[in-house]
Amino acid sequence: MHRSLKIILFYFGVIFFIMPALAHAAEPSTVGQWQLLSLFDKGGAMMYPILFSSVLMLGIAIERGYNLRRKNIINSDFLKDVRSQWDWQNIQKTLRLCNSYDNSLSRILKMGLLRFGGKLDEIERAIESAGQHEASLMNSNLRVLGAVANITPMMGLLGTVIGMIKAFNVISLSGTGNPGLVASGISEALITTAAGMLVGIPALVLYHYFRGKIDRYVFEMEEVAIQLVEELSYDGVVKEKSSGKSKRPASNQ
């Protein structure tokens, strides 16, 4: 969560500090037009979908960063309660405990417990299928984030093409005698390219960051669930056998 917040704050820094710097580099003689709004207006019509993409990217990043916190996926309190309250002869008790916690690990463990008593391969398959289902839930909105990462630079390039068309159109109509009009089209082209990259690059970084985080969570949850079922069921069998052995000498007496 802290790393995702750092990435989001870095993006805000890029937007609010680098973009005005680009405006300053574009027109160093006009101090009043260094602001972001002026830069946005010079970028042309393609700046509006790029702006929408940036808002969408930030919304998804904040939502995924909040929902992919560790306590929502692998709750340490849940693991402690399962180990302390486990009764291998009363699986319903553990199932009720799984239902009382709303996290991904509890749902995966629940699917394994529903197959408890069968073969270990069946339990593992149930846990793996539940892990895949949880992974699909955790990957929600990431397809949109990936689309933003791919499409936004293309929109910036489209704005570049439009700006260059305007610049060459001015040259064809008035020649090179009015460099201000030509520079306006070129400026629009460069601004949209920069804006598309400034949105697309952080979106791509966030996409791969969240995908890697989800893959690690899914692998860890499946390992913990399988290990927990094996460990606790084995301990229960050992305790049952030891209690049976202790009762036999007493009955013989």
C-alpha cells in the first residue's frame, strides 16, 4: 500500500511540477501563461480524452491500492483464529469462522474445507480454482488500467499528427512568412505527445505493479491454505491416535 501511494504521489508531482515546466519552456517570455490551464488549452482537442484517462487512471490506482491491502487478502488475525479454534472433527465450526471473515484467504480456505475428508488432490484442486476466482476479482479494473496505458500514448501521437497537419496547412496557405502560426501547430503536437506519455507511463507502471502484487498474493494464499489444511488435519489425526492409545490401558485395567 505504501509503495502504491508513493507511485500515485509521484504522478501528482509530475503533473503539477513538470507540466508547468514544459509550459515555461514553450513560452519563457509570457510568465502569465505558464499555468497548467494555459498548457492544456494549447494542446488542442486531444487533451480532453487524455485528461479523462488520467482521472480514470488515478481513480483505479486509488481503488486498487485500497482494496489490495494485505488485511483484505491475507488477514493475520484470521490465521491465528483458525489455528487456535481448529477442530478437525467439527469442520462446520471452522467454516463458520471462515464466513465471519471477509477476506480472500478465508474464501479460499472455505473451498478447501468443503472438500475436507476427500483426497488431498481434490482439496488442492478446489483451493487452486478458488485462488483463480479470487485472482479474477483482484484483477478487476486492471484491464481498464492496461487499456489506459496503451491507448493514452496513442492519443498523444494522434494529437501530434493533428498538430503537424495544422502546421503544414498553415505553411501551404501562407508560406513560411508567419512562423508564429507554424509554431502553434508544432507546439500543439509536442504538448499532446508529452501529455500522453505522462499519463501512459505511470499507468503502465501501476498496471505491472498491481499485477505482480496480485500474483504474489494468489501464490501465497494457495500455499498457506494447502499448508494449513495439511498441517491441522495431520495434527488432528496425531492427537486422535494418541488419545486412543491413552484410553486403551485404562480400559484394560
